[in-house]
Amino acid sequence: MKKLFTLWAVCLLSMLTVVAQDAIFVENQEIVSPEVNADGTVTFRLVAPKAITAQVWGDFLPGGGGVADMKEENGVWTYTSEPLNAELYAYYFVVNGQAMLDPQNTYLYRNIANYYNYFIVSREKGDNGDLYTVHEVPHGDVDEVWYDSPTLGMQRRMLIYTPAGYDKGGKFPVLYLFHGAGGDEEAWIDFGRAAQIMDNLIAEGKAKPMIVVMPNGNMNAQAVAGKWSKGMYKPSFMQHTSDPAPTVSMEQSFPDIQKYLESHYNVIKNRKGRAVAGLSMGGGHTFAVSKEYPGNFDYIGLFSAAILYGINSNFMETNLQSLRADQKLSRQIDALKAAKPKLYWIGIGNTDFLYSQNKDYRTYLDEKQFPYEYYENDGGHIWVNWRKYLTIFAQKIFK
Amino acid sequence: MKKLFTLWAVCLLSMLTVVAQDAIFVENQEIVSPEVNADGTVTFRLVAPKAITAQVWGDFLPGGGGVADMKEENGVWTYTSEPLNAELYAYYFVVNGQAMLDPQNTYLYRNIANYYNYFIVSREKGDNGDLYTVHEVPHGDVDEVWYDSPTLGMQRRMLIYTPAGYDKGGKFPVLYLFHGAGGDEEAWIDFGRAAQIMDNLIAEGKAKPMIVVMPNGNMNAQAVAGKWSKGMYKPSFMQHTSDPAPTVSMEQSFPDIQKYLESHYNVIKNRKGRAVAGLSMGGGHTFAVSKEYPGNFDYIGLFSAAILYGINSNFMETNLQSLRADQKLSRQIDALKAAKPKLYWIGIGNTDFLYSQNKDYRTYLDEKQFPYEYYENDGGHIWVNWRKYLTIFAQKIFK
């Protein structure tokens, strides 16, 4: 049987070779890269007999990102890392000064216009790497939907995770989850591993089955680049938030999203069944949406939040004094406090460039005796932290 | 306003640079690649001042795939193609003999384990390139669902396109659409441009609003690589169809798919609302499923079909004599003929390696006076033809 299949494979593969002229790839087939070794080190390999220099750039290297030299033997360049903690890591190769992806690694993610390879290190059940891994558990679905936004005057794309068992009936709570500047509606599902995190937490009974809604937070865009009629443009950082600056805010257009959810999905239609969270710019969206609609959400999560994004374009210069002087903010925070959400959660890394702004905001909340829960950990403005914050926050809500 | 946004952008971009060390990418930002010129030629550009050689591999080059030398000036390598017909094209660069993607082009597709950049050439409204382009028309949704397959003993992932307006009510017809060997449930949506083709045909009134179901045709796999618990393996050609060979066929497990559709979606539950089609191996699946369940489908489409895939692992050696000698096949084709499907459509390119097998099969059908519609065009076993066949077939069904 196998032999006969092989005949078929050879016939078709010969066609593919004509199409693709993949000789370069084929000669690499014996090479494994990356290889996660038993001791937690990771070996990278690249066949590049003509290269003068080859390096690996990795976010696991000192400083949260750097290059390490690879060594050549018989045309194969190799680098083995130090033992790595359980986590999802990104890397690419630099050959003769030119960035390129690892031809042996099928797994990519996109950050704005650039691609990275990634891999997962896991040491034991329940660690971060394990949580981001696809396991043999019931999987939720992901719907890529187009909803009507009359407020923005456009059709817009968003991704909606529904948990395993959603189709068996019942009403489900909803987490609205916002991406950061440079991201789009695919960011949380892609490098954010939101589907894997939710599948695994729900399967272990650590999180309630919930719907997770991931809209596009760039108010001038209908969708991720390439999925709408703007053409196959090269996305650039902040292009949909600043060029031109949108005239409608996330908080103004948010009701279109909630309306779509509550008319198309089996959801709990009150504050007990609504949570909102987001990272960086999306933390600013969370801040803005939650105070714009006090009493709408029982659970609010600010992840490395650009707190004042959305109320003040000058937000990087905002400090405790300007917060205290903002009368509208004061009224809104008072109203939110009066509405008594069950959880107002703030998470940030201690080297985040938004740390001092978050600290000012916490002082402001303290002065108002506004109750919140605070989580601080190592690291900066990075996905490692945002995946972690989602993991923590998801276990605290709807309980 | 813009200035203030810029301040914010600079702060955050400085963080990104620390994370990504994107100096290589940043220095390329002034370069546009690829650029589709007014005369239909396409210019490719690559910044690679240290390269000794640089080439572009493209499926638009003679023979359906080949390399062309780029020329260097001031560290920028350039190649301009001949004028190209309206179509979607794939390419990558080869620098010092090493394949790499175009750092200026965000648009990739994956073929098994290898990635290609792509671009679209369109000259006028209604041509192939135009049809594969995202336009400002109502968009259908794409659901990534997990369905239960008791026959295969696993949860399995499939993609389901629902047309714009699906949520407004009514019952919709369903096209079951199978991928080829080496593909997975994402193939038709990805390089097959199925969502764009359907969006555009439906918006122009050329095709009926329909649901398109894209299951995974590899019976040993639950999902595309990386989306199931097998881990982050490197996919290889036919690995899920031959290693080990599955013991359950597509036609045996197909009822699980149809059952899911008919219990979860608003569909027409009779033959008038069911079509099935597929390419290559998926053409074999279409052949097998349609004769296994005569009367189930009114519309059947075989695209460059590996006709006997699924009934005979030795299918490449199958010829007119062996077809005539197959008693089970004879009974099934007679039963299918008696069931009178409205359309049995066969499409193939005149240089396809499966051309002679398809010719034998047509002769066999002629001898049985089995009615079918036949479409032959230029080219081989390639996506250019499969997108075209879907376009033609989709306009013929449910009418």
C-alpha cells in the first residue's frame, strides 16, 4: 500500500517541483530547526554553504532581543541557546546581514509588516509554554465575521471565539478583548494564543466557558491589511490611528460591536456577562469604554495600558497633575466607582515604558478611593506579558 | 494632532525596535516591491548591498516557474517582468543561492511547509485578477469550526464560508469543497481565494448566495499543522494520506460533515441545495462521495481530478481497461446516472499530468452514456486553473 502511494506521491511531487523549483528547500529536509532539547536549550540550524556570516535574532537573547553568531560546519550553521524558561519565543536568521526566516520552521507570526518564526518551550504541565500549546482538549471555534458599524459608516471584520460546547445551548458571558497599536483583529488569536489559552483554561475548569470578541481597534480600518478593499498595501505602525486621525473613537463605536454580539450570539445580556480588556492602546480603549458606559461591564482589565489613549492625544505627557485637573475624567471615574464593577484589574511590567503613567493613574484612583486589583511583574511592553495577563484575568471573571 | 500622535508613535516604536532590532527592515522602508506597473509589467526590488547574486523565482516566468536574474545598483537589486496577464502570482527571492521572502511584501501563502509571496495583476473589471481582489462589496463570514467525526474517532477542524446576508434569515444551499494532496482545510480560503471569489460573484449576481464548506481531506489529521495536538511539526507532502495510510475514507466519513452542517447552519436539506467539488485528490474525493451517495448532490465538480483516488491506491496505473473491469464502479456509476444529478462537471488543463487518466474516465462515462459537462483549458496541475474552475462551477450551481 505504502509503495503505491509513493508512486502517486512521486508523480505529483515531480509536478510540484516543476512549479516550485524547491531544490533549495529539498536539500534542507534532513535538518531540524529549531530543536528544543531535553535540557531546555534550543538548537537552530540553517543550511547556507555560501554564507559568510549567519546569526540568529531571538527575543530569548539578553535584553529581550538580540543576535547571536551561528557556527558553520559542512555548510550547516548552528547555534544552541542557553536553557530557556517555559514560554513562546520569536526569532529569525540574519544571513550576510540580510534578515530571513527559518526554512525549516512552518510557524510564523506577523508583527505589522514583518514576519517572525516562533517556537514553544514547555517544561511541565501548567507552565506558560504548556498553556500556549494545542492539547487534545475540546476546541472552541473562531468566527471571522463582518459586522455593520453605522457609527463608523463601514462594514468591519472581527474575530469571535466561541468555547467548546457553545453549540449545545445556553447563554454565555462575553469578553471584549482589544489589541494594541500596530495590531489588528488577528493579533490576539495569532501571537496572543487566545484560542489556545481559553481552550486549555476552560478544559481544566480554571476559566468559565466564555465568548471572546476581538474587534479591529484601528478606527480608520475595516480589517487586517489585505482583507478589505484598500488593496494589498504594506501596513505600517499606527497608520490607521494617525493618518488621518479617526474622527470617531472606540468608545463611540463600541455599541455597534456589542449590538452585533447580542443579536447574533447566545450571550448573557447584562453586566454580569460582560468583561472588557485590552493591551497597550487596547488598554486605553478598555479604560475609555469602561468609563463611557459605567454599569455595562462587571469585569475590566487594563494590560500594560496606554491609559489615556482615547481621551487625550497628548497622553504621553499626561501626569498626575493633568489627571487631577480633568473634570470630565473625574465625573466619569466617580460614575464608574458608583456602578461598582466586580473587578478593575491593572497589570503592567516593571520595565514597561508606560509604567510611570500607570503609576500616576493608580495614585489618581487611590485618591478617589476607587477599588482595583494590581498585578506587577518583570519585563516590558511585550506579548510575553500580555499572554500572561490574559491568562490571569480570564480566571478571575464570570465567577 | 498628528504631531502628538507622532510622539506616541516614536515612544512605542522605540520599544518595538528594542524588541525586534528591525534595522534591516527599516532601511528598506523606501523600497516598494512588488510594483505592478501601468503596462502590466511588475518590478521587484530588494535591498541587499552585500549579496553576490540575487534572483527572483516566479510562477509567471516561462514554464510556469523559473528564476530570473536581478540587477544591482547602489545595493538595490531589481527585476522587471514582461507584461503579465490578469492573475494572482507567486514568487520569492534567491539571494546567494538561498531562498528568502520579499521583506517588502506582507502577503504570503503556505504550500505544505514552504512560503511564497504573492501579488495580483488586474487589467479590467471582471478579469481573473479583479475577481480575486477584495472589493467594497458585502463580505461573507468564515467560521473555523470543530466538528465531531465519530467515523474517524476525532474532533476535526473545517472552514465554513457563509455569504453576506446569511444572518438575515432563510435557507441556503451548500457547496462542499475539497482540497488536494498537500493541502488542508485552509487551502481554498488561502491561495484558492474562495472567499473573494464568492463575495464578488454573489455581489454581481453571478452566483447564488451559498455556504461553502472546506473540510480537511487528510483522514489522519485533525487540522492544519499547528492547530491540533500533534505539535508544531513540519508538514510534508502526503504525510497524512500515506503514513500510515488511513483506514477510513473520505466517503465513509463524509456523513459526519453533512450532519454537522445540517444541524448547525440554516441549509437546504435536500439534493437541490447540495453541491460537491474538489481539486486533484479532492477531485477524487468528489468522485468517490458523489457515487457513494447517488441522489445526495445535484451538482458535482471534478477539478483536475485524481479520479480514482479513494477507490484504488494503485490509481496512477488505472486505465480504460481497468475501469471497464471494475464491477463495483460500474454499479455505482449506473446508480448515479439513474439519480440524474443536474450537473456533472469535469475541468482539466491540457498539460495536466492527470489529463490522460481524465480522458480515460471520460471515455468510460461516454460508453455508459453518462451525461457530463467538460471544460478544457491551457495549463497544468496548478492553482491558476483551480481558482478558474471554482469561478466557472460556482456560477452553474443552485440555479
